[in-house]
Amino acid sequence: MAAPTPSTYSRQVGKAGLLVWNAVWANTDNMSDTVLIDLSAASDSHTNKITIEKIAYKCTAGIEFTLEWDDDSSDEFIYTSILGDTNDTEIDFTFGGRDGVIMTATGGEGDLLITTTSAASADEISMVIWYRLS
């Protein structure tokens, strides 16, 4: 068996982007370094940098996820959900006038990755990510 194939919707208008992502598990196979956003595939040649502005998500109680940035030279931690937390969660990285989480790509190559742990049948993750490219 394999980890689920997520349902996705992404939209980029100019430098602004939105990713809607949902996965439902039918088994215990976790995702490992699965690409959510491939910066090299961005439109309008905005492939140098991504700024993650906000993440909203909801998980079932049995699964946890970690977001990382992979720029072809190393993975850099961004965020981990809390195992067992089933609340609607919103992380606004721009709150208080901050710029957001800024990740630079090496040579236009970079990916926002998700890795999951503790997956079980019927677990689910629903996520929306707002970002800006440059």
C-alpha cells in the first residue's frame, strides 16, 4: 500500500499563491518529503524565493505533519502540527507586521515538503497555505 494521493487546488496570480490540500488515509503508510509547492514550477519566472504568509489546517487526532523547505542542499524546518489536536488551527506568520517565513531557492530549485507520522486508516489532513513568490 501507499500513502494517499492528496486532492489539491493551487492558484497563482502574479506573485500571490494559494494551495488547498487534503489527504485521507486508508492505511498506516506515512508521507515522507512529499512536495506541496514546487518553486521551479511557479509561473511568471517567480522562482527565487517563497514567503509563507499563513497556514490553516485541521487534522484528525491520530496524525501529525511537519513542513520543511528543501532547497536542494538541505531541509529547513518550518512547522509541525500537534499530535492529537483536532481544532481548526491558523498560523499567521505575518501577524504583527512580520514578513512571513521567507525561504530562498538555490538556483531556482526549492520545494515545500510535508512529512507525516502516526498515520492510521481514516486519518485526514486538510490544509490551506497562502504564499508569495519573488
